[in-house]
Amino acid sequence: MISPNTANAAEVPALVVEAQSAILIEAETGQVLFELNKDELRPPASMAKLMSEYVILETIEEGKLSWTDSVTVSEYAANTGGSGGLLAKGEVYSVEDLFKNMSIFSGNDATIALAERIAGSEEAFAVMMNDMAREIGLSEGAYFINSTGLDRSDLEELGMAPASLPGETAITAHDAALIAQRIILDHPDMLEISSTPEAYLKPNDDRYLMKNWNWMLEGWKPYNNDFAKLFAYDGLDGLKTGHTTRALYCFTGTAERGELRVISVIMAAPTMNKRFYETKKLLDYGFDNFEKMIVIQPKTQMEQLTKVDIKKGIVKEVGVVTENNAQFLVKKGTKLEDFVITTVAADEEQRVAPIKKGQVLGELTVMLPTTDGSVMEQKVNLVASEDAEKASWVRLFFRAIGNFFKSLVGGIKNLF
């Protein structure tokens, strides 16, 4: 856990979460704000669909699938148990319709139909999920045996257990947060779907009304129902619930307020309502105690290193400024003087004229020591603030002569 505590910041109150594992991260950087058994492998139930969603979104991004493509529901998909149950064998839907069914209604049948459309079989799609887990850096133990998160015992009852994929689906709370982060950063439009309180699979037919299992959506507020009164949370727009007998009650949520977006994961809460109450604790903890702080502005001349020497230029030195900003997520009450800033010029061979404005000539490091002994750190390039032309050979010749005599005179002085 990286906890940005400093001596000058107010103490963050202790947080007790009633779940087997949990995590809260900042969405942009992945900085961990709270963790409870975050690396413990557990069954995710339908939160496994987050990986299915990501693989599908990546397939669309690669041009191998279109939102408007047609998908025919197989008997295998239609017979899937668990959440969903709105699809019948032989029905044809668009990829977009099935994706909404999967995201909003957690439809197992819709998830499998999409998996089959992409990989030919759900089992082959699960292999793609495992490959993606390695590609995006999930834990070594992260593993999927199907696209839905159903337990093997559920699959065996349906005669759908995968022969080539032994064991059970398992991921950590941190894994779930990382998948959610990838979805949010790589496919932000997904939040428009995940934030939808309800939608029709077939227009104006209440038999096909899909209500979102995420009762914390801010979008529930206008409905003035129990979800709005008991659970709806300002800024919350995703992402995925999950429940099986083995997994208990799980939820990966995300909310944004101002410039801060956080991702929360609760795994194995004891009741359906508890997973939402504990999520609220996590989110409140993040928004109440942390804030983004810009320590260094872009295009700023730093007093630690205002200029660097260059070779073979008309001028002998050139000014440098910061290329980008340095922004930290810190405990509220953290002050600028709590940060340590160091600078270093680039190697000599990188500081040879001609120099172009914006060329990297050095590096600035911003560090924030924490009370647990770790250090938060960011690096920012220092770049030339202006062009510096190369000197002519004549100028360089006479400069060399001048430098020779200067060193000669200095050497003679040192004799006396």
C-alpha cells in the first residue's frame, strides 16, 4: 500500500471494511489508497465479465468486430443458467445489444453468445481472457475458465464444464481493479453503458426490461426508488457486481468527483446490501481524504537548474524549463514544502548544438517521503526553452584558442 502520508498532513482515519478482500485505487495512476488482502486469489463471480468486456472492446478496437454485427444465439448460450435468461436459441441480436445485456443485466447468455462470436467457442474465448490477463499484467494466479464467472459446479450441472481448462476462475481484488482501470482508460465510452440504470433488450416490452444490478449508480436518483434512497452515490457510473455461493457478494465500482476518479473492489461481502455499504465506505474514504496536487507546472523554469552548458553552440548555455507537470494524489493538508526536488543535466553528448526548443537537456525528480518509509516519486523532463544554433568552425576555432590561453594562464598562476 502506498499511503501518501506526510508529517504536515492531517491523519487519515482508520477504515474497517467487512469483506474478505478489498482495494481502492486512483483510476489514472493505479495508486493504492486502501487495501485489504488485495493479493488474495478469490472467485469473482460475474466480475469476471469485466475481462470479457475488455477482450470484446479490444476486438472491436482492432476492427475484428463491429457494434452493428449480427450474432445468432446458440443453444449452448441460451441454456446457460444464472443471471440473464432473456435470449432464445436462434434469435439474432447486434453486438451492441448483447454487450448492453452483459454490462447492464449481467446476462450470462449474452456474454457467451459474444464469446462464441469472437472465438468460436466459450472455451476458446476463456483462453483469450487468460492471454489478456498476462498481457495487461494481472497477478500470476489470475485465471479464467469461462466468460461469465460461473463456478465449475454450476457448469457441471449444465453439462458445460470446460474440458481443457481445469480448476476454478480466480482473481485478486487488485486484479479486478486493474481490469477496471484498463476499461476506463482504454475505452472510456464504456461508462455510458455501465451507468445506464435500465434498458430494453426489445423496445417497450417489459418482459425484456434489463435493470442494472449496480444499485449505487447515480443514475438511479431520478427514479426515486429504493435504490435511489438507499444506495445511489454521487458520481458513481460503473462497473460490475457478482455473486455465487462460493464468491459471496462482490462489486467493482468506480466514481468520479471533480478531477478525481477512483476504483473500488469488494470481494466476499456477507450480504447483497453489504457489498454496496462497504463500497460507500471505500469511496467516501477516497474522496474525503485525498486530493490531486500539482507540484510542478509545465514550462516552468526551476531554480535548481535554470540553464545547462552546451557544446559547439553560438552561446555556451541554454535555458531549460519543465516539459510537463508533476501531479500527485496526496493526503489533504499536504504542502508544497513537503516535497523534495532534485535536478540533473543530460549527458554531455546530448547537449551539443544545434539545440532545438523542446529538446530534452535534463531531468527533474519530485519526491514525497511517506510515514511508512516509502517514497512517492515522479520524473519530469527539462527541455530547452529556445533554439541554440551551432557555431561556425571559425568561432569554434578561436574559442578553442581562447580556452587554451585561459587554461595556460591559470596553470602559470597556480605555480606562484
